[in-house]
Amino acid sequence: MRVYISSPGWKVLDFIFNRFPEIRLNILLTAARMPRRYKEYLTTFSSMIESVILDNGAFSAMNSKLNVSLEQLLQRFTIHSSLNQSQYLMVFSPDFEFGPNGFEANYNHWLDMEELNIMAVPVIHNLKNHEAWSYSQTLPEFIAIGQSNNRRIPANLFPVVYRLYHEKHIKVHLFGMTDFSLISGCPAFSCDSKSWIDDATTGIIRFWNPEKEDRNKTDIIYFPEELDKRKPNMFSRYDYPHIEVFKQFLNDQLGISLDDLIGGKRVFYRQVALVLYYHTLEDVVTQLHLQEGIIF
């Protein structure tokens, strides 16, 4: 499985590249917030980038203060895609209707992209109706599952992914879903993390703890920025039982200390730690999929 990191900045990639010159990351870029000097960005880090995918930016435009209309975003996205499609493994079709009844509008955008010879990946927002099967009739290489009611419930998600994979031989991308129990339990080709930047800001670190005996070795450690952000499944850095293991990981892998995660550059170092977590998650889930005969 490929776990795509959404929009990592120059400094984060530079730090990781210097620390792990052999690493290969999968990157998601969004048309709403392209990296500054993006062509130089891709060239500079080409040796550490396994693949790049392009999101149309609708979610960012509607949920952030970007001062861009959907019409402006669509024009920008369409022009960029038509000129640069070869750089991306996937270009996601404009899915500006996120509701369960937005199929017709989104389908028409997908057809518009095809008329421009842009091989856009359709994005579905309803797991219970005909959406996936309407798009699958033409046997696209990829279909993405976006925001959808109760999509994180395995009984809703897994049958759609299994059928697309086994019957249609279509690769499925899961937008914004990186929960181990979900991505390890179904034959999705890829997923992406868009929350890692917010997590770094609010003080949430995910750590793949080798000391845990569980199949899912993820621990969530909270470094209090806002006390009300801590949830029951989180450890505080003050009560985390494996804090010494975590400190050793920080020192051996990243060359930093626990103090760096609460100091002046705390957000940056948290981002670095989170990128490494998702890269580890990618390797772990890929191996589990291979053991189950899931091969792309």
C-alpha cells in the first residue's frame, strides 16, 4: 500500500532526505496550495519521491481561508493538469459536491476532464448507491473514495473496496483514511494523510512502538498545546509507559530529543516524526497485504 503525505514542505523533506538518503516517500499535492517553486521542489527531491498525486483542492478551498472561488480553483486545476499530467500517478477529478447526492455534478466534471484528454480519477461520495459501479463500467485504473457517510465503518467500506479490487481489478485510493484497522483490513491501493500537519500543531505524535505486542503498534502521544484536544486513546508525555523507547527512537532515528518536541521548533520536529510514522505504516501494511496475497 502507498501512504501519501499531503503537502510536506521544503524544510521537512530536506531534513528527512539528509537523515535518510535512501528513503522513498509518496507525496500528495493539492491545487489549492501548491509548493512554492513546485517544479524545483519536485526536481530537488526527485530521488526520494516514489510517486506524486494531485488533488483538485476542493476540500481545502471550502474549509480554509484561501481566498479562491471554486470556479477559479477549477480553472487553475484544469490548466495545470492538462499541462503536467505526466508528472502525477493520479490526478483526482473535481468532486466539488461532497454530499451523498452529488454524483451527477461530479460525474459531469469527470466527463469534462476526459474531453480534455486528462485521465482523471473519479471520486465517489456514496458507498450505498450506484456511484462506484457507474464509474467502474469504463474500467478506470483508479477510483477514489472521498467523504462519505459512515465510510469508516468496515461493513460499509470493505465490500466496496473488495469488489472493485477482486471483480473489477480497479485500484482504490482512500482519501484521508490512515487508520491501521481500516487500511490493513481491505485491499486498497493507497491512502493519504492530510491531518499530520494539524496534528503537529496541536501536539499529537503517532509512534510505531516496537515494544507493543499488538498487531497495531501505534501509540498516540499528546504534547499539550490545548488541553481540551486530548482524547481517551492518547497518552500524555508525562504518563506514557514507553517514554524511554520513544526517546531512544527520537535520538537514534532523528537525532533529536524530547525537548525538541516542545521547544521553539516543536511543530517542525513533530512534522518530521509524523512523516516517519506514516512511512513506517506504509511498509507495515504493505507487508501484511503481501502476506494475504494482495498485490498491485
